[in-house]
Amino acid sequence: MAPKKKDKDIRSNRTVLVSGKFEVLHPGHLRLFRFAHELGDRLIVGVLSDRLVAEQEPESHVVP
């Protein structure tokens, strides 16, 4: 019977992706990044473009 893999072995070579607008970076975003990174050994953060955010939320009050 094969030995059980350790948690680190299970998550090795796993890439985690999070995306969002992150217009104003705050502690909640940092918690999200830390949590997501715990799920794998590599974290990719995708940031929506200003154009896409403006199309989705034309009334946005944050100035890019």
C-alpha cells in the first residue's frame, strides 16, 4: 500500500487563480489572497481592466 501524501505534497504544483477589480485594495483582499495561496503553491491574481469595470458599473465612484 502506498504511503499517504502529506498536505504539502497534495497541493504541490497546484495553481490558484483569483480575479476582481480590486479598485481600492483593503485588508479583505489581502485575506482572500492569503487564503487562496494556502490552496496551492502558486497564486495568480487577475485584475479587471478599467474599461471592463466601467462597462459593468457605469456609476462607479472610484476614479481609476
